[in-house]
Amino acid sequence: ERQIQHVAAGRINKDSTDAVNGSQLFAVADDLAKKINNLTGQSPSIMLQGDLGTTQTLPLSNVINIVGSNTTAGDLITGNIGVEVTKDGSVAIKLSKKLTGIESINFGDSVVLNKELVKKIQNFDPSSGGTGSSTKQLNIADQAGTKAQPKEDTVQLVGGADDSSENNIKTVVDTKDKEKVH
């Protein structure tokens, strides 16, 4: 066996062509072993935080579930949500200003907007022959604005709307002709 002994430590850098000695190799191997041991005692993780400030730390091996409440594939559409990465590294999930493909919107217990109603709310201009929501309903008084059109040409109020509640459409009496203006 041959050994080269008492070798001085060589320079260690990207441009060095020096030989290295055993103590230099040992130092590199020992440092690497310590770092590996530290990692095996801990699993790499990711931290998640929502708008409410709650932070959750999960191991990288976990599956991150991004969920909504609708699980029926046929009820879902594409194109109305965008995702942006902000300058601070946040991921911003945004709703489009111009929604498309929506068939129904529920605003609470009883107000529902659906595609059939949306089809009817169009063509407002009577001069263009509009018949949507509508020529007559939006122009129900005569030119002077004092006499109501016949019942079949007016909007029907439902839900107890009358002149007794501040929360409903009111009927006002014209003081000049003593006729009701709707």
C-alpha cells in the first residue's frame, strides 16, 4: 500500500486544481451527513394562509384540497374565475366582472334570477320594437303622467304592495285631477 502523507490542504473553490487531503473530504462528508440527519427528523412543509389569517402548516407529502360546495360536474362552467400571483407572492382567486354561462343565481330565500328571466330582460327601447321587459310596463302612464293605462297593460304588483307601507310601491293621488297615478 502506498500513501501520500502530510499533504497540505488544497484550495477549495470552483476554479481550484489543487489536491484535497483526507481531513477536507471528511469535513465535507460530515457536514453533509449532519444536514441529512436534520432533514430526516423533520419533514419539509408548506404553510397555507387564507383571508381570515388562519395559518396551517402541512408536510409537502400531503395533498392540498381546494374545494367548493358544488360537486355536480354538469353544474360547473369555465371562464368566470381567474387566478393571479401578486407581487408579494400571494395567489389571488378572482371572479370575472363579466360572468358567462350562468343559468341561475339565488340571492337569498326567494329572489332567483335564472336564464329564462334573463332572456326576457332585454329590448328596452320601444322605438326599436322591443317587447322584452318591456315597452308597456316601463311606460304605463299617459303622456301627462296622470292617468294609468288599462289594467292589462300595466305591471301587476304581488306580495301585498299597496299604498299603506313605506316599503312598497305607493299609489299617489294627483291633486289637480284627483286621479290616482301609478
